[in-house]
Amino acid sequence: MRRGWKMALSGGLRCCRRVLSWVPVLVIVLVVLWSYYAYVFELCLVTVLSPAEKVIYLILYHAIFVFFAWTYWKSIFTLPQQPNQKFHLSYTDKERYENEERPEVQKQMLVDMAKKLPVYTRTGSGAVRFCDRCHLIKPDRCHHCSVCAMCVLKMDHHCPWVNNCIGFSNYKFFLQFLAYSVLYCLYIATTVFSYFIKYWRGELPSVRSKFHVLFLLFVACMFFVSLVILFGYHCWLVSRNKTTLEAFCTPVFTSGPEKNGFNLGFIKNIQQVFGDNKKLWLIPIGSSPGDGHSFPMRSMNESQNPLLANEEPWEDNEDDNQDYPEGSSSLAVETET
């Protein structure tokens, strides 16, 4: 009976947690909807008197707004990509691993299993990176998200403002969302500023629109400052081909820690996120190369790493994986608890 109550309580808490996780998204949506009303109706249709100015303001605003909303939608509803079945332990291997009581034997079992997989990163202790919750050997740059309760390929971070884990499948969309958010706030602030001055000097009548316009400028400037800092930080990460996790915790390879293991040069680093087709760089359509399981590394020669030579995927008998951030000249299997 007591166990049943505990299970019911645990289920209720999980349900509440899932509901509350959407609160930050709801806040952003409400702010955006209000900004749309304030700009389109209170500023353009009520405050702005010139018909030509109205048209120009509205066309440019809606062009930016469409891409802003589109990238935010993609950031929220593009599911994080998980490692494929090749990296999961088979039922037999799982039983053997869990029944083995000697840690050194367990470690060797994982090393033997990882030899068949293209994993080159390790834990800090030099062991194969293994997730004991998902029961899989982690691909390079893959990490377990405690919020999503899953291992996420090329995990960057879990973002409460999109209620989603940012990783291989949606990192491009997240960067675009930040870029269009900065542009959205900047456009609002620059076009509203002149009318803010007119209201301040008393050149326009003090009507209801005044408070919307004044508050719109304040909110746009406030969000612009915070967003431009965040966007600048992620631009730096992309230029170095790092994730947020890799920036805070240097990845470890066979030869030891290597903070620039995945750094391929500025242009190639950008292409690792946005792809080779520059026409798709500004559009929220998936174009990142590879499948998120393996990545070209800086110091590996072509015979060791086919991805670096021609970006072709690994053969079927070799699993594509991603784990920690960076690689080194001499790379080997890595494990993590």
C-alpha cells in the first residue's frame, strides 16, 4: 500500500514538473505576443502618421518576425537525437556487465565492446564513457541530460527557455533563434526610439499608445543586451567547434585532455553546424553534416578518420558516435559514468 502511494506521488511530481517546465516558454510567448500588438497596432497603426512609413515598418517587421517565430518553433519542437541501437548494450552484454562485481573486469568489458565503435573520447580516468542509466556506450560528444532523462548526441545544454535539450539535431536552429532574436529587438528599438523621444518631449499627445511605445523600447533594449551576450558566446563556441559542455570541461582522449581536438579551422567549424550549402545558413532547415554519432577530428590522419578526409560516414560495421568535445593527435576509446 505504501509503495503504491509512493509511486503515485512520484508520478504526480513528474507530471507537475513537466507542466511547470513550460512556464518559461509561456512567458516568452506572452511577451512576444504583446510586442506584436504594441508594435503593429499601437505604434504603426496609431502613432505613425506617414502611410509610407507605416508600410515600410510593417513589411520589415513581419519579415523579421516570421524568421524569429519559425526558429523559436524549431528550437522547441525539434526533438533531441539519441544514439542509435549500435551503441546500446545487448541483453546478454547488459546481463554480463550488471552481474560482474569486479570493476576492472567491467571496465575491460566496455573496452572490448567499444573496439567495434568509432568512439575516441574517454572519461577523466581514461575509461570508456558509459551511461549506466541508458545502458549504452556514449558516442563522442554525447552526454546524458538529467532533465530529458536521455543521452543526447552532441549535447550543448538544456535550455529552459525552449524547454528542450540543445544538441546535434537543433543547435543550428537555436543559433538562428538567438540571431533573429537579437535582430528583432534591435529593429524594434531603432524604429521606436524616435517616437520615444517625441513622447518624452511632449510632441505627441499623451494617449494609451504612449505607454506601449515607452515600455516596448525598454523591453527591447533589455532583451537585446542579454541576447547579444549569449549570441556572442555561442558564436565563439562555433568558431572553435566547441559545445558549452566542452568549454567548461575539456574532453579527454587516449593521449589525454585536448581542448582543440575538434577545431578544424574557422570555416570548417562553421560548416560543422550549418553545412556546406550557404543558401541554407539563414533558413531553419536541417543542414548539419553527418548523423551526430561521429565527427572529424583535428589531429587524426585520414586513414584513422575517414570523416576528416571526405566526410563519408563510417561503414555499417563501425558505429558513428559523438561524445565529448575535442580530440587529439592520438585518439582512443573513451568512457564515462
